[in-house]
Amino acid sequence: MITTDKFVFVHMHKTGGQSLGHIIESCIPGMRHIGYHYPYEMLPAEYSKLPVVGMVRNPWDWYISWYAFNTRQDVGNPLFFILSDGFQADYRSTIKNLVKLCSDDTTSRNYRRALIDILPDTLQNNVGVGLTKDSIRSMGSADCGYYSWQFQRMHGDLDNPALHIGRFENLQQDFLSIMHELDVNEADAMQARFDNTPRINASRHSHYSKYLDDELRELIAENDALIIDRYGYTFETEDSDEKPIEFPSIQIGYRNDGFHKMGGKERNFMLMKPDVDLTFIKRKLAKIPERAWHGSGREQTYEVHKQTQALLLIHDEDFRHYNPTYHDLYTEFRRELQPIFDFIADYFDHDGFIVRALFARLAGHGRIDTHTDGLYSLLKCNRIHVPIITNDQVVFTIGGEQKVLGEGEMWEINNATLHAVDNNSDQDRIHLIVDWVPNCTVRPEDRRPPRPTVKKQAASSIPSYNGRVVGRNQPCPCNSGKKFKHCHGAPR
């Protein structure tokens, strides 16, 4: 937000605001920066009588530009991080999540909960996203798409006669026209500056119609009708046969190897097996002396794990992504763990290997604070949790979604996005944590040869149960206790 003697300029995200701000700063003496991406409600009272100037953009184009901008390596946007499920979701899913962020469905509420957990209380020293905890709390009452909500938030009452809105598509012409209308003396100097100033902070992408399928097109049309109708926008297509510019990979290390947590099937939690036999593991854990739990030093190394202790089974301090170290304790538990490890290897068709395994204990009434894992090997693995000792007062939160993981269940979780654990009981909670490394994420010389597999069936011949497609290694829905591939999913 910039103030001058003649007007207030509100910088709406991805509408040419940096370019306009640079021109205003260069041409108008005495201009004042109030704050970066500050909304109208933060305008100081002494400027409240001034006309307000802003720019609007075609909503379909705005969402594509927002996504393209946030794939740049020099941009760190918590909104983008959360809505992309920790860089696991593709651009269609991420944009869909943004369009619907104001809605009352469970997924949107979970995203807002996650944002409230990490956004600041104020916009002081804001350098980018321009959102606070309170702004997200108020979002749930909005009946519109994110862009429409943000546009109203930034500019205030859209029916205010003192509000002057130009179109991003005619940035120079519309802005200069508003300057002349407001009798800004420096309008001619601004025009000269326009002619010699390249567009700042522009996103690199093709025409927006190249990226939006019918579902996304209609979703934006429905949710952002307020802006579309008010400013007369329509969905336009480009006749060029050129392929759209591909968005860069947003995966860790900007290496697109095709890996996604949970195979891209779920956002935060995916049940792999509901009934792991823990009888023998529990017996042996009960005999472990207390001093052994403090040998890893995990609670001292990582602040978020200060209320946890660990027994390391397969682990390396440098978190290398190959040739894992097997600790002495693994040998002691090998027989008890083997059925679990065999199931995991079979689940992933032996295309990879286990790089880490440990027992993690969270103290009664303890908490693992909200955090995300940031090392390559932690993000390029399938993170698996098997609750060994737990209860219904232990709550796992991932991406704002909360779930109680039952004893003996096997879950893959998305540790790439924000996650936390609250143990609200008196009892210590113990989980077995296993990291499976897919071969596609490992250097060729460190890969493990996968087990030979039969040729995949055509989609039309995939077996199902009562019309429901079931994973070959999942329990058969008929409750026979057999794997689906050995029961109703067996070839006939």
C-alpha cells in the first residue's frame, strides 16, 4: 500500500502491483509506503478521505499466474505450501484447493486450520503472502472464491465511489487514465517511466486457457462470479497450437522423479493395513530398560521432539538415502519386525528398500509441535506409522486434518506438509516408524533390483469387489482375513 497527496494505491497480488509501485515511487515526491500487500482496513485514518486506486485481473488468468509465480525457487509462500500438500499436489489440485479455500467443506476447513497454525498474528514486516491468522478465521464466512474474497479484502467496499479500479489487461492505459482523472501532476512523467520500465515480477506461463480443463474453468466461474460479472470478464481461448509452457517441478530439490507421498492417492493419511499383529513386539518392548530409550539423543537434537524418546533400529545420523545402517537393536527385534517389513516390501512391489526404522515414544500429555520435515531423504520416502501402544486421546494432525490412529493399524502419512501430534492422555504413546525409499528417488548405483512382477492387467480387467476397486495387497472387503489378491481379487 502506497499513499500520496492525491490517492492511495492498493497492491493486489499478481495484478502488476510491483511495476506500478516502482513507477509511483520514481515519479511522485513524498509518497509513503504503508506496508507490503496491506489491505484497505489497514489504511491510516489520515488518508481515509483519499481516492483508492487498484487493479483487477481476469480470475481464470489470475489463478494460473499465482501458481506459476509460486513455483519459482526464490518464492516461499506458506499458502502455496499448505494448499499443495507440501508440494505433493499437481497444479490442478492446488488451484482447486485455493479456489475453494473459503468454502465450508471439510478439506477447506482443514487447510484453514493449518494456515492459522503457521501464519503470523500481524502483517508487520510482511514480505509476501499478506495474510494473518485473523484473516483466515474470517474467511469461513465468505461465500465466494479465494480471489474474490482477497480482492474485496484488499480494496474494501467495491461500491465505494472513491474506488478506482483499472484492468490488468490494460495496465498502462487504465492506470494513466485514472491518474489523469485524479489530476495527478506526475501523470506525464509516469507515462515516460512506463515506456522505459520492463514488467517487474511477471510469471512465466502460456495463455491461461491452455491449463484449465472444464472442471477448473467452471469451478472458477461459479466461485468468482462476483468479480467476473462486476468487471465483465469472460473465459477466452487462444487459437495457437503451441504446447503450454510446463510448470517447473515443485518437489524437493526441483527434481521431478514422479514420486509422491501415498502415490498421490490421498492428501494426509492412507491406511495400508488395519490389523498388524503386535503381540510379540509388545512383549519384547516391555523388557527394554528405560535407559535405552534415551540413547538416541533425538529429544535433544530436535526441538519439536523434546518430549519424545526413540529406539533406533535402522538409522543414519546424516539421513543418507542409501546403504542404511542396521543397529544392534534391529537384530534383537528382527524376528518380530519381519512380518511388518515383508508386508511393506510386498505393498511396494519390492521396488526400493527400508532406509529408516525406529520406535518413537511420546510422553503422556506430551506434544510434537507443528513442523515439516525438510531433508531430502525424509521427503523422498514413504513415511509409515504403526501405533504399538496408543489410545483414542492421541491425535495426529496433518495439513490441518486430525485423526486418531488405532493400535495395530498401518498408515502412510504425508510428512512433507505440516504435522503435529498431541498426546492428551496419561499414557505414553509408542509408534513404529518406517521409511520406505522408492528406487526412483535413489542414485542408479544404489538402487535395489525390484522383484519380477507379472504384466499389469488392462484397466478394464482390474478385479473389483461389489464394484469397488481394491488394492491387490489390501485386506479383502469380504472380511475373510486374506489379502484381496488371494481372495476375491485372485485371477479367475
